[in-house]
Amino acid sequence: MDEPDLEPKVDIERSHQRSKSSSLSIKIGLFLGGVYVFASILIPVLLLTYPAITKHLVFQNKVKTRTNLTHPEHFNLDRVYNFHLNVESQVSIGIWHFRSRLIKDQIYDDNEDYFRKHLISNIPVVIYFHGSGANRALMHRRELCQRLRNELKYDVIAFDYRGFADSTGESTENDLVKDAKFIYDWLQKLNNHQRKIYLWGHALGSAVASQLAAELSQHNNKNLAGIVLEAPFLNVHQALLTHWISLFFRWQPWYYSLTEKALHKNKLYFETRHHLLNLNCPCVLIHADDDFIIPYIHSKQLLQIGMNARNDNKQKKKFFHFTIDMISYHRSNYGHRLIYQAPKLISTLKAILFE
């Protein structure tokens, strides 16, 4: 007896499975499309109605962690001292001091006694300005500060701007720069204006550092020894436009003008490309070409702006101390945060900038 032919039944089942799979794909596609359309409508409405949202996107400091910053040793840090300084009556900023290996540890009674014994010297100091969000304890931030302290044998100061972490107050562009200037002036006064100070800024911190450096250069401050801008941006609007999330929206006609308007309503500019024109100290740009938060093109354009400014300064006989160099990392997997892992980072900077 012949066996029954099962092939038609198998074909029907396969066809049914393909139909179900295709139907599911269509449903997922429609859902994602609906989410995208909804977001495209919601975002401009929110930006128009609540422009302060843009401020939170820039600073990313509203979500507070429970990180206890009073004990740096809990982060496997040695010879790091935590303290606070009062910038204004209602504003206190949290600071870590990474002590130079050249400074001998001494017993101290209070902050003032600690400062006298550990922060008054002729050893150069690096002030580190971190980027958006979180605090000075993030791994890439503290690890970089440790490397600077250990390999340069400098003092390193890392702090949280007002409104970040354990620092009080509200964050604005002007106030972040005010905090930076306060720490710089405090160190200068503590050392009777006899100490070389370097600035190191990462991402948003590079914009704060460059603005401070430009202000100091205008007053011909001789103790500003140099500035390092790690993953810098041209200005905050360009940083927003080139962020990978913007790929989904920047083609829409409302995106450019609306984001610019929202930033300006909050008085957020962070014009690094403008401040670069007013520097009177050596400047080094550092960037990885696989940085998708602040793309590499920002540093390339800042380098060109700086080179043009250098030539213009020579013709106009001003800002004689300004030079600009760039350290690039290609196909390194360092991205936005991991440049501190580059083995020859500090030795390269010694040859260019540091003593």
C-alpha cells in the first residue's frame, strides 16, 4: 500500500509560520514607527513649554546617587583628601586633593592645618574639570587623576561643580565658571601666586576650563601653565546636534532652531571655539576617533581654529604663549571615557606640555 503524501501539509504549516512571522514584524515596525512619530511631536512641545529640560540634558545632574564621597579610600584611592569650600553663602563645593608623591604626609588638626602642611608648595598642580553628570568618583575620572598624580608627581584637584553630587547650589554656565575661578584663585592665594597651575577639562569640563583660561589670559595671568582639552566640543549646540541620539531627529526642520532657542533661553552657550581665540597659554587637544558622544570632528575643527588663531596672533603680536597641539587615538576603542587607559598618554604630554 502506498504511503500518504505529507508534503502539502508541511508546506501549509511553513507558509503559516512565515505569515505569523511577517505579521509580527509588521506590528513591531508599526509600534516603533508610532513611538518615533510620538517622540517627534512630543520633543518640540516639551522644549517649547519647558526649556529648562534642555538645561538638565546638558548638565545631567538632577539624578543624585548615594555615593559617599567623604571617604576616598573606599574607592581604593590612597593619599586623597576630601574637603569642601564655600564659594558663596549658600554654595559649597566638594573637592578631592590627590597629594603629590613629593609631599610628605603630616598629622593635621583641621582643614586649614591640612592646607598649610600639604597644599603650600612650589610643585605644579592640575585642576581637573569633569564632564556632565555624576561626580568626581566615576572610575575614568578618578583613574585619570591618579595617573596624573603618580606619573607627573603633581598635586591634582578634582571637584564637583555646584548642583553636582555633594556640592550645593544650582548649575548655570556662568556659575560653573565661577566655581572654577574660585578654586583657581584660592590655590593662587594659598601659595602667594607662586605656583604653576594646569587645567584639564573633559567634555563639558573642557568648555568650562577653556572659558576660565580665556578669562585668565585676558588678565595676563602668568601662573596659568597650560590647558588640556579632552574630547572637547565647538559649542554646546554643536555638541547636541552631533550626539548620536540626534541622528534620529536632526533632519527634521524644527530640530536645529528649537534646540538652539532652548539652549539660549537657559543662557547655555559654552563657546569653546570662541574662547580658544583668547588663550595665552599652551593648549593640547585629545580625542579618540571612536567617540560617539562628542565626535572626533570637533577637535579637528578646534585644531584648525587654533592654528589660524596662532598665525593671527603672530601678525598682531599678541598672546605670544599660545600654542596648540593635538593627540589623536585611532581605532583604539577608547571612545568617550577611556583615553586615560592609553599607555603613553602622560609621557606624550610631558614632551608637549608638562614639565
